[in-house]
Amino acid sequence: MKNAAKKEFIGLSVIVVDSANKNDIGLNGTIVDETQSTFIIKAGKGKKTLMKRNIALEIPKFGIRIKGRLLVGRPEDRIKKK
């Protein structure tokens, strides 16, 4: 997935592969919302808010891993960038 940082992430299934909070590693679910500095992931029966700068995600659909710190910023601005 070329230029993954410029894509929409809401609706994608993800797995947390690295995190400053070791309890979050292995968390998998669907991104249901994104803000400037967080992802909200629906996992199981609940939702978990994760700071982008503290995590790395695997996106199985595209077979990629991406560091959350590369995604910090308003999603609408990131998607518009060329």
C-alpha cells in the first residue's frame, strides 16, 4: 500500500504490534474513529482509545505495519496532502 499515511483508516481492521503500554500489544479490532492524536478501536465488546504516537499497527488487509507517530495530525489534513 503505497503512501499508507495518506489513506483513510476508519473501518480498517488492525492489530497493535507495538505500544508504550505493553498491555495494548496484540489488541485487534476495527478503527471506528480517529482524531489528531488518537485512534479509537472497537475490540470485543468495548472501545479502546490509543495515542497514535505510542503505537505501531499492522493492517492485515494490506499486509503492512505502520508507526502511529507517522499518522499524528488531523486525518482530513493528512488525506489531502500530496
